[in-house]
Amino acid sequence: MMRTNKGTILLLTLIPIFLVSNCVSVQEPPKYVGRPASIENQQNSSVANRFQEAAMHKPTVVESAMELSQQYAKLSEEAATLRQQNQDLTFSNEQLKEQVVALEAQLKQAQKELTEANDILIAMRIELNSWKMDILGFRDEIRDAETAQLEALLKILQALGGEINMRSVQNNKGNSSSTVASLNKTN
């Protein structure tokens, strides 16, 4: 009974292996469908050359280390240059910030002075307009006063013995400068 069990177990284990091996052989491509030998040889040689070229160009460990160290040195120099540029730009930025603060203070002072100057200018303009109104308002009074002075001068000249042409005085009564001119001519 043990023999039958062992034989059955052996048979059961061999059958699936046999079936699997048959299935695999069926899944292989048929031999009548294939590539021409010349194309297959060319592809094989190109593949072989590709790997041989890669093997020929493959640098050794020392060469790789040297190349990496050169790249590291180059990148280190670039990093140092960039750090220096960053420091320079930071320093320039700080200087510009200080200049901005100083210029803002100057701008505020200039704006304050400009506002004060504008206020003074407005006050002066108001005073000028007021002065003009006062002067223009008293113009007739000033003319009357000048006329009275001229008449007094005429009387003084007559008292001193001067000759006066009354016709020119009466014609130019409205124009005081011509009256003065005519008085000067008679002297």
C-alpha cells in the first residue's frame, strides 16, 4: 500500500510538470516564422558592438574618481563665486536701504519746507492784494492832496514874485505832471 501511495504521489507530481513543459513548448514561436539570417546576424553584431563600445569607453574607477573630483572642484569654485556675489549684493542692498532712509528723511524735510514756503507765499499774496486795494482806494485822495500841494506852491511862487500863466494851469488842472512842467517853464 505504501508503494501505491508513493507511486501515485510520484505520478501526480510528474503529470503537472509534464503538462507545464508541454505548454511552454507550445508557446514558443514556430520555426517557420523567423527573420532572415543576414538581418539577424547584423543585429547580433550591432548589439555586440554596442556592448563592446560601452566596455571600451567605460572609464576605470580611477578615471571616474578624477572626473568627479574635477567636477566637484569646478562646482566648488562656482559656489564660492556665487557666495561672494551674494555677499556683495547683500552689502549693496544694505547700503541702498540706508540711502533710502536718508533720502526719505530729506524728502519729508523738503516737503515740510515747501508747505511752509507755500503758506508764506499765500499770506504775502493776500497782503499784496490788500495793499493794492488800499492804494487804489486812496488814489483820488492822493490826487487831491497833490493838487492842493501844487496850488500852495503856485501861491508861494506868486508871493515870491514869479509869473504864472493861468491859462496853462487851468487847461492842465487834471494832469498834475504837465502843470508842474508848465510851472518850471515859467521860471
